[in-house]
Amino acid sequence: MGIAYKYRIYPSAREVAVIEHQLDHCRWLYNAALEQRITAHKAMGKSISYRNQQDELPSIRADYPEFKNIHSQVLQNILRRIDNSFQNFYRRLKQGEKSGFPRFKGKDHFDSRCYPQSGFRINGNKVELSKIGNIKVKWHRPIEGIIKTCTIKRSGKHWHVIFSCIIPRAVKKKVVCSAIGIDLGLESFVTLSNGDQIANPKHLKKNEERLKAVQSRYSLKKSKSAKKELCSLHRKISNQRNDFVHKTSRKLVNQFDLVVYEDLDIKKMVEGRYAKSIHDAGWGKFIGLIRYKAESAGSYAKSVNPYHTSQTCSNCGTLVKKEIHQRWHNCPVCGLSLHRDHNAAINILKSGTDAVFSDAPSALPRGGSLYNCRHNG
Ligand SMILES: [Zn+2]
């Protein structure tokens, strides 16, 4: 399992010039290697391997001294990228699909380069990049796990460094002593089975509202400035959302040994009219992070079928039908009265704990019941 950590970096004008110069050369190599493969395929139906192309790198570096200033693994990584897209191309052909060759890259479509193993080092508040320099980083969140690769990426006017990391699985699974069910909603981002609600951050909400306005402005007149505004807003929202889901998932996983959530694909089907809602992106990422963080902490994350979770009374099991606008659950049989999302979260927790303990009896706390434990939802 891998996870990416992205940080803004502040290269100096000189460093930007160096990176852009290198990107240009990387793009040249990419296009040249691509052309070689396409020609071989067209002329002789032959495929050139990654190995073949990699073996040519030393002579390219000898003939074109500019390439000596680029870390060798960065160049190898470009050939890997070509290799991957060709493997996909061949696979599609094999499956009888119509498939075009991978595309040549224009100047605006080649904006990242990657150190796959070495050539980079974290150095206090900077990242040291081989053949580029020491660049200041804004570490807004700690990195977790073992860093595998380091990518430098241009997005508009800004630059970022992206570390892809793996977190080793915890060797030993925990005994579940605290559990929580979560209901993903539109009103609050999540409602917990203990009744707590976590709202979407205000600044994120505001920007999402703004996005709608900017989007409609852009679709009216497709001006360059509107497009620029749209891109930068998209980026901003994605960063803010990222930050929020990272923090929230970390908090839940630290606090609870078991987190039960709804199966998102089924949820979308059940609530058909919300499919493709702007919330999807945040929800998917959030659940992915919970699973990931739980895995590495040796705790549990379990998905359950969301069908009827909001309609069933979490106290007595009676089906209490409600329309989507009815925000309160009032049970005519047992008298339970609480927010509908809170009711749903309790149902989610119940079906999840039962499933986890039947799959993994070793997760059961001493005494055999989670319900004896402290602070479960
Ligand atoms: Zn009831």
C-alpha cells in the first residue's frame, strides 16, 4: 500500500530555471524514446524493451552533455513511464480494443520528474535534490512511513514535491476496546455513533460555493483568465480537502480501534440523486485514509452495507420510514428520538462490530463483549 504526501516548495529563480531546463530535456528524452518504440512497432511489428532503451542512456549522456546534469535515475524513470504506457497499449491490443499509441508530450503537458530511489534527501526545512539544489519546503503535515520516491511537479505558477511512502503493516493486530460507526453526510461531513458531528471546514465550504460561480462563468465565456481562476481554485480546494481528510482520519484512527463505515459504492446507489456530488471526492479519499491508517496501526476498519441504516431504529429495530428532508428519527414504538445521521451511525457501528468479531475472534476484548468497554460510540 502506498500513500502520497505533497508539499509546496519554494525554489529560487535559479533553481526554477534549472528544473525547467531539466524538464525540457526529460521531455525530449520521453518523446525520443516514444518515437523509437512507435517506429519499431510500425516498421517491424517489434517491441523494444525497457532494458534496450536503458542500455542506450550512457551513450546519450556521452553525446549530449546536458544529460550529465540530470540524475541518472530520473532519466531511467522516464523510460519506465514509457514502458508502462506501452505495456498498457499492448494489453489493450491483446484484448482486441482499438488503441492509439501513447502520446507525445507538448511543453505544457510535461510537468513532473521523479527520483525513484535516490538523489534526494530531507534536510531540515529543505529538500536536497541531486543536480538541482537545496529547496525550501513548507512541511504542513508530517510524513508517515518509508519514503520510496520523490517527484517534483509544477502546477501553474507553483511547485510541489510529492513523496510516495509505504507504511509497513503492523505486525500485531489490536484487541478492539473502542469502536465507532461513522455516517457520511451532506449536512455534516461525518456523524459519529457517539453523536459527535464533524463539519466540513468553513473555508472549504466557502471555496466550493465559489467554485460553482466560477464554473458557470467559465462555461459562459471560455476566457483564459476564467480558466486560470478555475484551475487555481480547484487546486486550492483539493489541497484544503486533502488536509482536512488527513487530519480527521488520523484523529479517528488514534481514538478508536475499530472504525465502521458505509460501503460508498452502495451508498451512492441508494442515494442515487447524490451521485457525482462534490462530496464524493472527499469521502473516497477519507475512507481510503482510514483503512490505510488503521492497517498500519494494527486496528480495524470495516465497511458495511448502508441499506436501511437511516430507516431502522437503532434501539428496537423497527423500520421508521423517512424522506430525505426529515432530519430527525422519532421511533413510534420505543420512543427513541435523535438526529437521523446519529441513528444511522449507531446502526452502522452495530453491523460492523458483529462482522469484525465473527471474522476475527481474536479482536474481541476480554470478557467477550465490546459493550463492556469504555467510550464506544
Ligand atoms: Zn425504536
